[in-house]
Amino acid sequence: MKKTEVLARALTAYRDGDQAEAADLAGRAGSTLGTELNRYLTEGGGGGPVYDRPAAFTAFIRGGGNVKLYRRLSEVLARRYGGIGSLLDIGCGDGLAVVPALEQADRQPGRIDLVEPSSALLDEARKHLDGTHGVHTWDATAQEFLARDDDRQWQLTQSTFALQSIPTAERTEVLRALRPRTTCLVLAEFDVPEHDEDSAEYLLSLVTRYERGISEYGKDASLVAQGFLLPILLGLVKPGADRTNWEQPATDWASQLKEAGFAGIRIEPLADYWWSPAVLITAS
């Protein structure tokens, strides 16, 4: 039996509630992902929200294929900043996209609002932008921020791989609340393949892509796997688990934006990536 098939069986066992069988199968897969999954399941991995574990998240986001991805993303965003007076970044993380984009831009927006629910990540973004004029930071979810009692508007709103962390139904309401308050919305997201999440094909796709992703991290592979990638993977597999991502194909993003009242929607390729191709989605 192929390694991917053994790992898919391990995920099936985990989904069915048999954690011991899942760990045993993972340990017998003979792969990096299998070894890390076995350790995670037998040693009681976890320990809080993944985005509040900055060491693992930082190693993930600043290593592997993310280096090329974020370099390209920041270059593209920088070109959008030159002619705008106000910028809102929803889910800015530690500033990996917005900080170098601002550094590369010909002219910076007069007001910059950064929204991030992880205090640890927002603190890092603040450090990177210390002394930058017009920066305001908000330790809040997108829902909390947009529910504030004010009528502030922005010429450009961006969200880079962040809105996928909001459940789909709630995300529509966030987009609907945002639509009258921004002239242009730019989303960076992954154009994930469309699979039935109960199918064997879906599990094989997951283990194939995660194996490829973990292999990019070398000496940091275990840190990244235990503190970030495996909690997300298992959240995708088990109903009722602490799921952190609700991704969808790019065409579904376009449909959701249209449902929320946005127009002029276009999808452009951004970069190849181990998980799925990254795209830039623009709407007005």
C-alpha cells in the first residue's frame, strides 16, 4: 500500500474517532507527515489557537514556499498603494505582506488601519511599523471591527489569506458590512480544488499536499507541523473539531463577493504554492 493511502486511512480513523488506530497507521506510513502525525496524536499535540503560537506560525509563514509567495504578494500590493489615501488590512498577521508592500510603495496611504485578532501577531506588526505615520492597529476580529459605531471608509481594503479563517456564512455578512465602506477590495486566497470532504479522494489530496508542504521546512519541519500544520489538517478532517479554515475555489469566492454586493470582480494568478495556486481577487 502506498504511503499516501496509509495516511489517508489514518485520517479516516481519526475522523471516525479512533485516535489510537490513526496514530498507529500514521507511524507505519514511513513518511515525514506520518511521523509528525503519529507524534501529534500520541503526545497530545495542541495547546491553544494556532495563530497564538507565534514560534510555529512565524517559522511557517517566513519559510518554505511562503518566502516566494509573500515576496510576490508584497510587490503586487505595493503597486496598489501609490494613489490611495486610506488602507484597511483585515487579518494583517505579523505584517508579512503589508510591511514590505508599504516599504516598496512609491507613496504610502495617509491612514493605515491594521486589524488582527491575535495579540501576539499584532504586536509583531506594530514593531515592524513603529514610527510609520498614520498607522492605527486594532486587536479585534473582522466582525468586531466592522461592528464598531463609526462610518469610516477606505479607498483600499485588503485581506491576505485571512478571510478563509471565517466560517463561510459569517464571511458573507462580513463582506456585506464591508461593501459600502470600501472603494476597492483585494483578497489574496488559494484556489483550492473542489472535493467532497467525505470522500477518499479528498483525504488523498490532503495528505499528498501536506507531505509536500512539510518537506519544505527542513530543520523547522517538526515545529511547523506540530504547532501549525497538523492542527489545521485535523480540523479539516474531523466534524466538530476546532476548524480554523474554510477555504473554497476562486470561483466560489467570486460568487460570495457578488452575493455580498460587490461588482467588477476579477481573478488573477498570483503564485504557485504547495497547497494550491494562490490568486488575487479584486472587487469594487
